[in-house]
Amino acid sequence: MSAYRLLFFCFAILSFTVGLGAEPTPAKRGTARETRAMPEEPGTTFNSVHVDGPYIAMTFDDGPSATLTSKLLDLLAAHHIKATFFVIGENVAEHPEIVARAAREGHEIGNHSWSHPNFGKMSDESVRRQLQQTDDAIKNATGKRPTLMRPPYGSITAREKRWIHDEFGYDIILWDVDPYDWKRPGPAVVRARILKETRPGSIVLSHDIHPGTIEAMPSTFDELEAKGFKFVTVSELIRMATARPSHPSPQPSGVPASATESPSPTPSPSSSQGG
Ligand SMILES: [Zn+2]
């Protein structure tokens, strides 16, 4: 009888340990390669979106810039294009009127941190402060809290993705088209790279703080339009998401059709200075 009891006791302890282990386990699923194999967090991180139609999202990071962002807004208005701006909190505090104008004209505003640090190397508390301050600055400027976040340099750990999504409710937005415009290769190169890589569902990364990027945009917009692309904000693009075509390996049940995730790996600070 006592052996029986001992067995039961052992079993109870084992169950408890397994139960405890269940929580931290996902933290180990950190790499992009694993994300590709196991889309266990569908709908929270996007490099691109699978859509039925020629829809793309142009995104502009690191502003607002007093002169260049205003110029870009004029251009977007002339083309009737809606874009998404991932803004730096410090710059929002300096030029809230530009962010207010962008929001008023139908563009989407996303959180891109307060001062552009590398989230992948920071404490949760520092990341939280960066996001909260920027969230507040955007709310002050536009009257609305953002629902999207792009980590500077695309640098973010799997664990950070989870708690940031849980705490702030953000979708985490990366990109699949990167013209490396921050290296200032000249407008023609920026345009050529965007035109070469953009597909339906693409999220195009650029920066509205580099003159060459703004210079590239009129002809880039013209040529994307000529190819039949239609411009939407990132949130609109996500709302248009459809299931990816049937895949050899079955998707786990419970993955919503709209929650497609790009197979391209999360850019890391070592491989990309974009974002
Ligand atoms: Zn950035």
C-alpha cells in the first residue's frame, strides 16, 4: 500500500514539474528557422502577407523629419497612396504636427521605439519604457494608440515578441523588401531594388529621413502603379490576408486563415541594419 502511495506521489510530482515546465518551454523556440517550421504564433509577426490581389504596403521608418516627411506626404497625397510610418518617439515629440497630418490624411502610424535602440540586447524594462513613451507620444499627436510595432533593425527575440504582443497588443511588422536606402545608394538604386523585389503582399521598407529615398519615390510610385500594384496600409494588408496555398506539411489546427506568416527569416542586427 505504501509503495502504491509512493508511486502516486511520484506521479503527482512529475505532473507538477511538467506543468511548470510548460510555461518556459516556448522561450527556447527562439530562432527564425524554428518559426518557419512551427508557426506557433500566427498573426503576431509579419514579413509579408499572403493576399489575393496586387496589394502592397509601403512603410517609412525613423521619422518624422521636418522637411522630408512633409514632402513625402505631399507626394503620397498626389498619388492617393496610403502608407505606414514607423515613427521614432523622440521625433514625434519634436514634430507632433507632422504625425498628426499623416494620420489625418489616412496613413497609419506605428511604434518604432523612442530612440532606436537594439531591443534584442535590452532588458524588458528598458524595452517597455521605449514602447510606452512612444505609444504615449503617438496618442498625444494623433489621438490614437498605435496597433503596430517595428523593432529597430528588425532586432527582437522570440520571447520579446510574445510579451510585447501580450502587453501592448501590437502586431510586429518586419518587411520582405529592403532597398538598403539607409546606405544612401542613390535614388535610381533604391527604385530599382524596390521594383525588382516587390510582389503582391509585400511590406516595403524605406526611411523618410534620407533625401535620396524621397527623391526615388515619385518614379517608384509611378512604376509600381504601372505594374498594377495597389497601396494599402499595413493593417489593411493584414486584414486582407488569405490562407497560403496548400502546403505539403499540414498546418496545425487552430491556425486562423488570416494569420499567415512569411517564411523569410527575421532579420537580425548582424545581417541587416534596416528598419
Ligand atoms: Zn529604424
